[in-house]
Amino acid sequence: MTLITCLTAQAQHAATGDKLFTLEELNFGGVNYHAMQPENMFLTWWGDRLMYQDAEEGGSVDDSGRRTALFTLADVEAAAGTASWHTAMYASYPYPDQPLVLLRNSRERILYNFSTRQVEWRQPAAGERESHWNASSRHVAYVTADQLHVRTADGQDRQLTTDGSRQTVYGQTVHRNEFGIDEGLFWSPDGQRLAFYRMDQSMVADYPQVDVFEREARHAPDKYPMAGMTTHRVTVGVYDVATGRLTYLDTPAAPLTPNAEQTPVYFTNIAWSPDSRSIYIQELNRRQNHMQLVRYDALTGERRQTLLTESSDRYVEPMHPIQFLPWDHTQFILQSQRDGFNHVYIYNVEGRLVRQLTRGPWVVMDVLGFCRPTKSLVIASNEVHPLQRNLYSVDMKSGRRTPIDNGTGCHRAVLSATGRKLYDRYTAPDVPRVIDLVDVVRAARQRAYLPPAPLGRGAGTRLLTAADPWAGYRQPLFESGTLKAADGQTDLYWRMVKPHDFTPDKRYPTVVYVYGGPHAHNVDASWHWASRSWETYMAQKGYIVFILDNRGSENRGLDFEQATWHRLGQVEMQDQMAGVDYLKSLPYVDAGRLGVHGWSYGGYMTISLMTNYPQVFEMGVAGGPVIDWPWYEVMYGERYMGTPQDNAEGYEQTSLVSKARNLQGRLQIILGYNDPTVVPQHTLRFLKACVEAGTQPDLFVYPGEEHNMRGHASVHLHERITRYFDDYLKNER
């Protein structure tokens, strides 16, 4: 792998200094954390004009990178007559042809005209949760006190529901945020109709969480549908602002228990037609192996047409709504993994496949949008290398892909309104951050005939080159490479972090950091190979830290990702042990001082490795660990494991309860006391099994915290993890 070898060498020779890092600088909850991050810019678009967003002002950035201030918060406060506009960093410019900026505080939202320096429009905003504002109509939908409301452009407030509660949830995410769902309110393009989720979870069992901060501890339950048990029922409503009519789509009344067969249970990826008259939903059965794209009449709620279906002998996982072509509303694009990799397909509105637009043994990682001037699609993919993220312009007729970045590292870009321009945040193992303004049309034309060249030459303008914020510190060595998976064929990618004064003549205690689960990866070609800052802290204290992305992790295609199906943790352990074998082959790794640490799925992997290979790992720290998959939630658990009823052998094999007797090394389990994701039952049942088996894990609990420690508690957490390694791994025995 030429890319790996080249950039590893560059990373190894990074400049170092004498200052030592602290967790207050390295951890995201630390008081000095932001000062240690690469310089950045807050940017957005006003049509095709790039806008910067500073704390006290907003303005434009021209094609040469020159900034022009257009308004300040002092201007806004003078015009609005209030002094509570705390930052301009989240300002937006909803109308490409009007000099209006949208701002909001806790009491109201306003449209401020930065040409006339007047407030042109204002709307109350007090008490809004989950709010979704529409630029076309200026109506806003929101939730307050569990009820769904619409506030019209003239400030008229309409309460749409009366039965909202923790049992009946309106306008919020459903299906526990699976299937790419991250919101529950969906305005039509014209802003006159609102689609929304309604989730009835009255039939779902309560998990008995407890609020311990009252004088008398208070019952504060979560709704938590576990694998194989009764789940919630979701419906989709539509509110017509003009008529005041509330209609529910005629979605199937699905059974709530696992015998759903092909009946849709999950309603995902809601999309509107450009004319605001139809709604498209990707519907998935309980087994998650059959998806159908269905069109509904938004005026009547009638189920009009099943456009296409997709099935698998394992699972189908729709993650993206369809997107209509801006210049041809008779066609739309759909993302699918049907050929083994996530690619883009073009369909017409009758459900006929027009063409597969992208193809190959690589993954479309994101669809940024359409470039209207060239009638092309702009995507991010890992076609160049599995660890990279690069940008392409794709011709919608031929499928020809033209690179529009420099061909290295990881690029995250945002398109302008017409797609003519983008701003690109770029990073590489030895590049903290670069931001470029790129003319997509010009870049595509130039690169169509020339090999990729650095941006900023002809098609792009360099807006920012961030200096190394760690200059002057004793920086560790960051390396990356490949090894073969346990199958002897598949390439796996790893990262290694070594002390700044590393010498191959010394033997180092080594930490295996692991996640290992779906929809995540630890290693990519971004700054420091995507190293977590805690790894730097551990390297500074004299450890080597090793991270391996096993089979089952993301962005490598279905065969790679589904290798773990119905047997979570098993293939992953085999691959992690292939990594351990590699570590043992290195003369500077002390095989007698191997530790392991991970959180969530990584906590599950930590305990799995320590109890399945007890003679290998001296100690470990498992955070928020899954212990037994029947206690995990329905959507995620059943996708990868099926139900306990249908996959009893798989559930038994993957359970860690029966493995408690195998524990030999020192194990610390850490969890948030009020974790709603991996509920505390997991850890408590494992501790009970350890008591019965006579094994001795340690436990630390964060009262009031959820699945991840928030704020400064995270600094405390990482200090605690570090001390455990210092106590039980660092010194030779």
C-alpha cells in the first residue's frame, strides 16, 4: 500500500517539543481542549455566495478568499431592540436573491436585512423543541409539553395534538434513531404541508431507570423495546396549513411482535415530491430483510404505489431518502447496497430502473447534492483507497466520475445552493486541517483531462491552512498499516501510537483499543490516522496503543460488514486476535503486558476478549458494555442477531454471562448509572454471574450520566481509565 507507507513515514518525523499534554487539553470535556484543536472556520452558503460566521459578525467570502463583513450582532441588537443575540455562528441565509439573515434566540426568530439594517420579519420562538422552520412559507413546526404545534408566518400558534405524552410521541425521532432517522418533522417543499412521526409506545415495557438526585430517589423509566419483544407502533401524519386538515397515511397496521414476516413495521427515509403532493417512504419488515419504497397521496393519505422492493437473505438497511433530480422531476436517485457496495441508482417515478449510476468495489460514502449547471451529482467515496474520502463529480448520463479534490486524505465538503461551488474541509495524517473554496464546474472540466492536482490552482482558493496546534509538545509517533484478517485473505487496517522517544530496543506495555461494531471505524487517512486524543496521553505515559478495524466495521462492502451476522463478536474477536499475533511478532511489544479497552460495542469486545482469551490480556477497562444481546434494543439487535426465538444458538454463543467464570485478569467496568442505550441490567447481570463464579471484576458508576460521560465528567473518566492501566499494566511484574 503506497499511500500507507508514504504517509506513515511523514507522520513519524513530525516535529516535537518539550511540553507535556494534560487531559484538560486532550479530552473534549477539558478546559483547554479547544485550544488544542486545529484552527477552523464556521461557513455557510447564501445561494452560491460563501459566507463566514464569526461569534460577533457575519459576512461574505469572495472567490479570492477576501472577507467582507455584512452585519454585526451590535447591528442586529440595535435593529431588534433586544440584546440577547449571543452568537452569529449559526446564522443562515435562506433566500439567495435577498439580503436576509435568519437568526434565533430563546424568545424569537428574525429575518434581518443587512442591506437596510432593519428587521424585516419576526416570529415568537419561546418554548420550542424539535423545531423545524420552512423558508418557503416561514411556518415553523415544533413540540412543546409533548404536543405538536405549528406556528404560522404571522405568529398564529396552532396546537395539532392533545394526547402527546411519554407514551405517545409526536414530531421526534422514532425507531431509536435507526435507519438514518435523525428527525421527526418534514415540511413539504412549498412549506404548506407538514409530515410528522407519531410513535405509540404504550405497549413497550418500561425499563426502571432511577433519578437519584431527589431526596427520595424517583422512578424515571425509559421505554426500551428489547430484541424479540413487543415494539412500538409508528404512523405518519400530514397537516395541511391552508385547510387545517390533519390526515394520517394509510400505512399498514403492522403486528408489534416478531412474527411480522413481510409486513412493514419500520417507516423510514421520508421524502416529499417536488410538487408537495406525494410522500415517499421506505418501509421495512420486522426481520429487516425486505424493503419497499411506497408513494402516498399527501392530500388524502392513500397508499398509491409500491415503486420498488429490495430483499436480502440477511438484512436490508435503507439509510437515505430518495432525491429528485432538480432538472427532471420524473426521476430520482436511490442509494442501495444491492450489488454489495453502497451505490447510486436512478429511477423514474413509476419505479423503473433507469441506470445504475456508480459501481465498483468501493463505497459511496455521501451524496453531497447536485451541480445544476453541469447536471451532475457530487459524491464522496473511498474509491481511491478504503481509508480515504474523496470528492467526485458524476455525469448523470454516462456515470463518468471526475475527481474534484487532490486525491489524498479525507475531504468533507458542503455544496452551494446550485452546486456550482463547494467548500472542502480536508485533512490527512500529516495535515491538521485545510479549507478550500472550489468551483465545481471548473474543477470538473480541468480534472476531466488532467491527473488530480493540489487544490488552489485554478479551480480552488485556499481559505485556511491550519498550523499544528500541538507544536511544542512531545508528540507521539502515529503509524498505520495492514495485516490479514483471521480468514487469511482480507486486508485489515490498523493504527499504532508510540511514545515520542520510542526505541525498538525497549519493550513497552501495549493497549489494544477496540470498538469493532457496525457503522463505525477507527482508522482513516485523516490527521494522525484519526487517533483519539487519549491515545496520545497514553503514549506520553509510555504505552503503545494499537487499534484495528476488524470485519464488521463500516465502509468496506456487505461481505465485510455482514461477516458478523447472527454471531456478533465472534469474527471480530478472531480478527482482533490476528492483530494480537501481529503485536506479539514485534520485539518492542511486551506480550506479557497486554491490556484492552473499549466502550459500548467496544466494551462488549473488551470483556469478550478477556473471557475468551483469558491468558492473553493482563487487564482491561470495559465502558458501557453489552453483555447479552436479548437485553439490547429491537431494531439494532434484531438486524444483526435476529430474535432470541429464531437464533437461540447465536444468542447463547455470544452471551458473556456464561463467560464470567473465565475472567482471570483485572477488569474494570464503567457505566453511566442512567444509560438508556446499553441499560445497566447488562453490567449488573454480569456482576451477579461473577459473584456466583467467584471472579473479581471492579466497577465504577457515574450517577446521572447516560451512555457517554458528558462535559468535564469525561476528563474524570479518562483519568480513571488511565490510572487503572497504570495500576495493573504499566510496571513489569
